[in-house]
Amino acid sequence: MAFSPESFAAHLRGLSRALLADSMDVEKTEMAAIVRSEVAGSFDSQADAHGAAWPARRQPASHNLLRKSGAMFRAATQHGAAGNIERHSTGELTVGISGGAVHHAAIQNYGSRWVPARQFMYVRSDRLERLSAPLRSAMHRIAFVEAAKYQAR
């Protein structure tokens, strides 16, 4: 069966609409878990996204860097923990820490005039492939359904 360029273009527009309309909530939940896992790794390695060690404390302390009470670590790595943010919306996934719950999180991550940056909210560039896998899976699922519709015409 031959298809015209016009019908194929219409199919591609339909595929685009299907991709935009699908919530991909299952995949976004999987991606959020990957981000939390990567962030937990940054706390363990005590290094930034480029592998540079976090700046040392000026004064010794009995606890690991950024883990005095554990609230920031839990907010960054545990779904549903106090201060944990995970929002799904059309075409978006937001994972982070609420500044209202953990006031010092942004200062620790980005640094300030008095506090050196100790970046912990990141996914290493060599790990982005892992993060994109659920998204590719969703795109394949949607494309397969749309292709079946197209072939059924």
C-alpha cells in the first residue's frame, strides 16, 4: 500500500500531538527516582558534578558534610520526605528541595559570600543516558501505538 506525502505528514503531526498529550507519569516517576539516586551518590562521593571534592570545613565536626540533621539529605533523596519536591506536569518533571522546608539547601548547593558551594543536586553528564532511557521508552511506546493507527488506515 502506498502512502502520499500528505498522509505521512498528517501522521507525523498526529505523532507529535500524541507525544505532547501523553502524561508519561510512569516514566517521569522512574526518572525522578534516578535523579534521587544520583543525588544520593553526590552526598556519598562529596564531589560536585565535575568530580571536584567539596570544600572542607573550616572547623572539624562530628558529622559528614551536609548531613548534620539529615533533613537536607532526606529531602533530596527520599520521595515524600519533608521538603522533597516532585512535580509532574505536561512535558515537565521537577525534582528538588523546598527552600521553605530546608532553608539552607540552595546556599549549600550554590554557595554564598560566606559559604562555599557544595553542589549536590545534579546528575553527572556521563549518567544522562540512564536518565533518558525512560523517556526513550515512552516515545517508543507512543510511536508504536501511532504507527499501528497509521497502518490500520
